Amino acid sequence: MAKQQTFADKASKLSKKSGSIIIDPESGKETKLLNVKLVESTKTTKGTWKFLVRMQKVYESSLKPYEG
């Protein structure tokens, strides 16, 4: 059976793939992009909870979403 890949492994692999050092528009300094896992919970009409999981890139210095 294959080894399960952890979230940390996935995040480090993604950061190595892309040129993730860019200039933050707010501060004007060079910063890295971080991959963050966002989990949003909503209540359905039946009364159960539904979870939406997505990955998003954010600036390391300000933690603002990366628009790109």
C-alpha cells in the first residue's frame, strides 16, 4: 500500500514548483506566497452541515489573498 501524502508534503511541493517570491502590493516588499487550506462550513436546508474545502494562495507578510 502506498504512503499517504500529508498536507505539509503537498504544500511544500507546491511552493517548490512555482516561483513563489513576488512583491506584495501593500507593503512593496518581496514576500513569499503561501498555500492555505480554507474550510467553510454552511448549514443546509435539511439541518446538516456541509464543508467546502479549497486551497488559496496568500501573501506571507500580510496574509491577504493573492489575486493572480
